[in-house]
Amino acid sequence: MVPSQNSILYRFTANSDILGPRRLQHDPVGWDSIAATARRDATRHGTTIDFTSDLNFVKDGRAYLLRAYQAAGVQANVRILIEQYIPNEFRWVPFYSGRVNFLAAEVGPTQIKVNLEQEGWLQKFLSRNSVKVDLFSGESVAGYSGRMYTPLTVQLHSRAIYQRYQARQQAKATQTAYMTGDENDRSHEQLYYFGFDTQEVNELKLGAVSGGWVAGDRSSVVPIYTASESGTFVIQLQLNLHVEAHNYGQGPGFGTVDGDCYLRVVQNGVTTETKLVPDFQSGGLDGDYIGDIVTRPLTFSYNLQPFDEIYLYARYFIHNIGGGWTGIRYRTPLTGTMMPGSYFRMTATSTTAPTTTKGLLLYEALERTCQALTDEFFVFKSDFFGRTDRGYAVDGPGALTMITGGFQVRGFPLLTGPKASATPQTISLDKDYQARIRTGSTFNLVEGVANDSNSVGQQLYFGYNEPLDNSLGLPAVSGGYVAGTEQSVVPIFVVKNPGQYTITLALNTLIKALNDGSGQFREVFFSVHLRINSGPDQLLYSAHEDNLSGDWQRLVTVPPFTLSQTLQIGDEIYYYGFLYFADATSGTYRFKAQATMNAGSYFNIAAKAQVVISTSGTGELDVRKTLTTTWDELFGSLASVYGLGWGLEWAISDKGKAQQVIRVEPISYWYPADVVLDLTESGNVDDTIKVDQARHYQVIEMGYDKWQAEQTNGLDEFNTKHQWTTPLDVTNNTYSQISQLATSGILLETTRRDRFDATATTDTSQDATNFLVCLLRQGVSDYVTERNQLAAVLTGVLSPDTVYNLRLSPSRMLRRHGPVLRAGLQYQVRQLVRFTYGEGNVGMVSQLVGEPAPITENDHLKVPDLGESLWPPERVEFNAPVTQKQAAAVMAMPIGRVRYLGNDRRKHEGWILEFKHDPKQRIATLALLPCLP
């Protein structure tokens, strides 16, 4: 039967993988109320199309759907093709194709009620927007293989950061040392390290400094701080130390006390010593001494490099015991009392050597995320993030921004090999230890005595003052002598992962053995050894001398040496020197040993380690890390930072096929000038204008959820959270645009400094933080970090030439969202958007090339400076006659404008907020966002 010219007819075909296609003989109840609806999303600004009518399938339709549901449940993939008859052309044409949503199905005795959702990848995409996507993988969420992007490697410059250490003395605190023995006893020379009972700030991560006495002379003093970064260090201190010494017990007392107090700084091997008080000496004593070290407030400034050292100490030498006699036994307590008011403060404005990170430019990150969530290949388009090397005419405004993660910033190896699974797998990882001597370093042996057999043999462990790499995880080796035999030597490394290990080394050290008192040694043996487990021993150097008179020294050199061996878990590596004294003269004698490591000494281990990975909890920890995000995090953050929207468009793939894609562009893109429906020939419409309360805001929030670094003063950071208020006081709406992606240069820098090789199995709170980093092109395919290269004005920051992400500051975010905010402020043009609150550095002033004027982060903003509004804060609603052809034009471009004659008989235009077409009645219900004249 041929339908009549005026009737609207549909026919329905069900199809599924289980049951195949079937043309239904009985139309579903409700078919005559099917309506296509286009809706604009208020947050993403793009539009989607759906069909809102519920359909009640009966008889053969009910039987088909029920069988499919009973076979596969809610995952049953049943598609319904709806075709419409075109009378003038005597043919059926596709009207809609949708998937049955069984999640909302209602099964009755004679019918099954369902609605249809849009078929294709959109529904998968929308339902997966919070699913984590591995940006470095080529696999989709459903397991389909796709494109794998090569991570981009970029060198991160060092952001200068300001760090502090502050400690003070609140209460009196006394430490005591005891001096015993005669004039030659080493306990008579004591070093005092200044400790403070209240540590207020420790952003510089100074080790614990408890304070107190340690027996020793100036050659054995240890630093209170070793620099790990380069910069200007300012030290402020004031000291008040009360010292007493009193003879205790029998025997004659001491006669003389002398000493000094120094701040010592070693810069690139050059020592600078500053006397904090004049050297002091008290003579003619009879076993009692009282004295004080009191300084005025002092300030010092030094330019330090990594491994430079700071020392702070006082030295007391108590001697002339019983007139200098030996063999006298006595006991004297030495007390030092730190007085309230003493303090030590240090600040540093520092940088470190640059490091690299891996990530993706934002076009690839967005494309990869879309591909993973839709299981499609050609599915993304963006002029805003597009680049010339991806086929776009120019680099878009957001094209040269990359995303990277905390793991990548810290230098973790990438997870690009086989994926860990419940079955342990073995992968090969390159791991290294590299250390060398940058400047001379001396190890001193506390005196030994001849009748103490343990001190006759001395193990020497070689320490290095410039570690270069420790991804292998060697424990710290400070270097020095340890009394013992060759059988008691301890390994410097125990193998954790099997593999091929290659050791390379060279040694240049001056060894000294000096007699120190009565008696003497006459024979010395010294050797250098490298061995794996219990042997065979690699004798790298050997020396023997006799007929000595108590003093011996030798420059020991080992030329470059290499040992390569396959090692297993638990194998041990030993590398040491051994010094042995023999043929001592009778009687008690003392000796000192010293080793000075010279430049040119190094020790390296390169390993091809076999690592077992597993996600089931078996095997070893998989230290390889990847970069993950979700669509909500990635697009949501970029929308906040740049003022973006997304929607669906048709595009031609590289294979010449028309396909729907997800398009990401600035908000204004989604409100074009194209008129897709002109209703002016239909006469006036009965339009209703409603004030849109949701488009009026009192509070504006812009910025970043994460910006503050742990244990670091972040007050210089400008990419933080800011708040403004508008002149409106009749609404409490908040316009909040807070990015989950971090752009803080200080947070990036502190994460970068916390290197993987230093904490290989330790997580930090920023490991899972994702960062945005603005870049500039360098040549055709290389990129460098953007600092202040494009800044015409930049003041109010600690180090202008080391900043990150200047173009992403919160005040610039505010201006990108200005047209949306301006909509509710049409009548407040003479008023201000007032800055009310900000974290971090809100006083920065900057102007990028192309910007009309400098921007101060905490400035109030004149309403007109928000930019021109795109629309008034209103909503227009009406019904109008719309043909099927006109409706099809709307559905082809639902972001376009509708032109109409209002009740005032004037022409108006508005963007579609909602368009619902009833093909049977040929009527459309419209809601529009008015265009400004």
C-alpha cells in the first residue's frame, strides 16, 4: 500500500548480533509522537541530538527484544532503524538509528517499554568520561589496538625558589663532655656544635643538628649543611654559649684553656673561615674555667654550588695538665649551655641543573583520550590545539603546551614495555651508579694503639663527593677507615635484580700513616681489592715497606679498570683498601691514618637488570611509570584555563570518509553567526522572554587546585587560586573555573628536584599530579620551555627569567571567560569586578607581547575590560511551524542561529538552546539564547 501524500509514516527494523535483522510487522505504540531534539549543554557549549519518545514494542517487537535481553542482559546490543516515508519521492529514507537502552526497560505481559539512545561511539564516550586513560599506550579502553604516540622529551629549566631554615633557642640547654687521661689524651680537644631547641622552618632540609660536644680538632669538624643546589645563601645568626670546666676528683688540674669559634664555608674546594669571636686563651688556671661565646647579630652571604659545605662550630683545647706532665690520670667535666635568644637562620634563592621530562603536546593528549574512550581512530579535531606539523595552517593558541606527570618530572622510567598482569613478567631495565671525586676529600682515622689488635688492621672504604646517578640504589658510602680484618669487610652493594653488571673504576688517593706518640711501627702493608662474593679477588694495587721509623705515605693510583659479570640476587660487590701495621717497637704507641681522594677517582656500575613486574602483588615493584588522565580532568581543566567548549562535528578523515568527531575550540566558536533556520516568512511568533538567573554571578573563582609545594615557601607562585566579586548582590551564584592540572612553577620545580634516583621506591604526594608546561618552538621539531621570552613587562617575581606558564595566570583565565561573565553585567558598565582574595603571589605585574596593557594579578577589573558579551542573560521561548526540511537543516548544524519575528514585529536572532521537532504536527518548540543586536 502506498501512503497518502499528507500522512507521516515510519517503519521499524530491529537488528542485533544475536538475532540478526528483522523488519517489524507491528509498529511500537507511541511511534506517532517520535520527536528529534537538539540540546545545547550549558557547560561544554556544544549540542547533542536525541529522540525523546518512549516506545512500547508489542507482539513481534516485544518477542525480539525480550529474547535479546534474556540472552545478554542490559549489554544486549539491539539497534532500531527508523525510516520515514517521503511521499513526493515514493521512497523510504533513514530518519533515526538508535540503540535500545535496556537499563530503563519495563517488561509487561503484552509490551516492553524502552527508549532509544544515539547509536555509535558517543554514548561510550559519555559513559567513560571518568575512566583513566594511559596516554603512552596505544590500546583503547575496550582493548582495541590504536595509535601509540612517541612521548615528547623536553628539558625542564630550573625555577629559582626561595627556601628557609630557622631555628632558635627558647630555654637553657646544657651538654656535657668529660676529659680524662693525661696531656696526650685526645678528649682534651673538644668541638662544640651549636644546636637549637626550636626548629621553626626547615625548607632547606637540613639534617638534625642536636648540638653538643664531640672530641676532635679542626681537621675533623663536619659540615652542618651540604648544598644540593646553586644559588645565593644568606646566613643570619646570634650565639650565646656559656662554658665551664672544673677539675673533678684527685690529681692536678689543667692550667690553660684556649679556643676559637668559626663559620667555615667551602666553595668549590676553596675554604673561607670567618671568626665569630676573637680567639681566646686563659692561662694560669688551677682546674677551673668559666667563659662565654657571645656574638652580636651577624649576616653573611655566599654564592654556593652543589656539594659546597657550611660549618659552624667552636673549639676548646684544655691542656697544661699538672704543668704538662704525662701519665697523670684525672677527670674534668666540660659543660656548654646554650642561652635563650640564640638563633640560626639561613635562606637560599637557588636553582639546580636542568633535567628532562616526557609527555605529550595537548593535541596528542586530547586525541589519544578520545581514541581510547570511543574505540575509534579518526575522532578528534581542534584548531585551538592544532599545529602545522599535524596538518593545520598555523599553530593554535594552545598548540605548544604539553602535559606531563609527577612521575615523569621526577625521572621515573616510562611504562612502555609489556603491561604488568597477574602473571609476573620479566623486563630489562638499565640501572646505574656513577660517582666521582670533584675536589680533594680527606678521611681521617681516629688514633689507634699498638696493643689493640683491632686497630692494627684498617679497612678503607672509598667515598665520593659528587654522585652523578644512583638509579641502582646503592646505599650511601661516606668513605673512611674502619678497624678490622680483611675477613670482616662488608659489601658496598648487594644485588637485588639479576642481570649483567659492568663495573668501571679508577683511583687516585694519597695514603698516609703517621706515628703519634711514643713507640713506632716499622712495617706497612697496603692493598686495593675488588671482588664479587667470596672471590676470585681482583688485586688492583699492592704495596709493602719495612724498616720504617713510624711514618709512611704513598700516592696510590689504579688506572681505569673494567669488570663485567652476570650476577644473581644476593650476590655481593666488595671494593675496599686495606692498611696493616706490623713490627711495632715495644711499649705503647699511637698512630694516625689518613686518605685523601683526588680528582680523577671514580666508581661506576652499569646494570642490565632483569626486573619482575606484576599487578597481582607477586614479584617485585614495577618502578616504571606512565602518564594517565581522564576526559573530565583533561578537558575540564583546559576548559577552565583557556575558556573552551566541545561538541560534535562532521569532518573528512584522511581516508576521505565523512565521520563525526569531537571538536574542542574556544567558547565563542560554539556561537557562530550562521543562520540555520529563518522563520520570518511565517509571521510573528508569540515569544516569551525569561531572565536566566543561572547566567548572573556574584563570585568568580579562577586558578588551580594544586600549587603549593611541601616544605617550600610558595609565596612567589602566581598560578594559584584567585577570587573576585561582581557588583551583583541579588544572586549568590559562583562561576568557578579551577583546574585540576597544575601549572605552578614552584610545585613543578620541587617535584623535579625530588629525583627518582634518590627515592626509587618512595612515593611523593605529587607523583600522580599532572602538569601543564608552556613551550616554544626551537627549530622545526624541537621545543624549549617558555619562561619570560615573550614578556614585555614582568615584575614582582623572585626570578623573572626562570618562571613557568606566565600565559596561564589566573587573571588571564578571568579575561578568557570574560564574555560569559559580562552577560550578567550589562547594566554595571561603570562598576568594578573587585579582587577579594588570592593565594601565593598576587602582586605580579606582567604583559605578554600582543597584550594591550600590563596585567596585575590582584587588580580590580572594570566591567568593560571583561570584553564584549556574546549574549544577554535571557532565554526566549516559542513554538513555530517547521517543515521536515527545515528541521533537517537545524539538525545538520544545531549550534547555529534562528532568525524570527518577535511580538514586537522586529527581527531577532538567537542561538539554539533546545529545539524539539514534532514531524507529525510539523511544529517545533524552541528555546533560544538571544544574540545581541
